[in-house]
Amino acid sequence: MFIYQPDRILLQAQIKKFARYVGGRVLDVGSGGQNRYKHLFKYDQYICMDYIAGKEVDVVGSADSMPFGDAEFDSVVSTQVFEHLQFPEKAAQEIFRVLKDGGHALITVPQWNELHEEPYDYWRYTKYGLKDLFERNGFVTVDFDQRGGYFANRAQMHMRYLIDRFHLHSHPIAGRIFSRIFQVAGTFAIFLDRHDTSVANRKHAIGWCFVFRKK
């Protein structure tokens, strides 16, 4: 059941904003079973890879040892996956390997998130950390965007606590009621972030979306 959260709304907006970099033969690393963002891209072929088999998973494989040859893909997408990778350095190297020269990688990560998918929850990233991780493994940074500021971050934290505290995903009626309340509060928080351009506000990111290019 969908329950409104600022992180989800802002994440989809970021991916849509940078979707123009993704095309041709696309690999989705850590796609999961829902393919939430596939419809945002224009592509010739879209391959979904995850470490667990599922209805929407085309290839079962690990991000740090992908079952593909060199330079097979024009684009790689990986959304909210790198915090769950025990060996993110190897994953960045593998993305570099399977991309064609000049190919793009669209990567999203959290700077703040509650613990989730435990115990496979290892990392949180600042923009500096993610940029350094990919640039030292052969990429150049093309574009990036911050997801949320102080107000959206605080709203997300409160909403996520209530979702987990009262198991709202398991209660359809309560979930729908809270989702409406969250939508009003979350929309206002996003509005406040857009109008507060201070350095203080920008220090409190929910997460980041980066586009890297293989040299």
C-alpha cells in the first residue's frame, strides 16, 4: 500500500529530471520486484538485475560481480541500492566495466534513512562521498541534485517513525488516513525547502541523485 512520504515524491522527481541521460540498452542494478522508475526512461532494452529472483527480475546477480561482459550497456540505473552493498567499491568498478565508453550511470543514495532491510543496511552517503567513490573508479560527474532540505528531512523522519511505530502498511484504513495527513504536511515541507535557499537548510539532505559518465 502506498503511503505518502516526501522522500518517495522527491526521488521520483529527481529520476524524471535526469532521465534524459538514460537510454539504449539499460541495466537496472538492484531493481527489486516493482520497477518503480522504468516507465520514466526511453530505452531500446531494459534489463532488471537483482540478487533475489522475482517476477520482474530478468537476471539474478550481485552488484559486485555482475554476470555480464565488458561494455554491454549504454546506461546503468541504480536507485537506493548502494547503502545495502557490503562492497560498494567493487560495485562501482563493475558498473564501470559493463558500461560502454561514454555511457552514463544514474545513481541515487540516502544521506538519511531509517534502518531498513536489516541486517543488509551498511552505509549512508554525503555528496562528497558518492562523488569520490565513482570518480576514483574512472567516472566523471555530469550532474547531481540534492533530495530535500531541513524541512522535508524532518517531515520524512517523523512520518517514517509513525509508519513503523503503528505498522501503517498493515492497516489499510489507518494507512490511507495518515497518508492524506502526510501529503499535506509533506507538500508544505517541500514548499518551505524550495523557498529557503540558506546554507543551513541545504546541510540537511534526505539523499542525492548523481549522473556519472564513463571516461
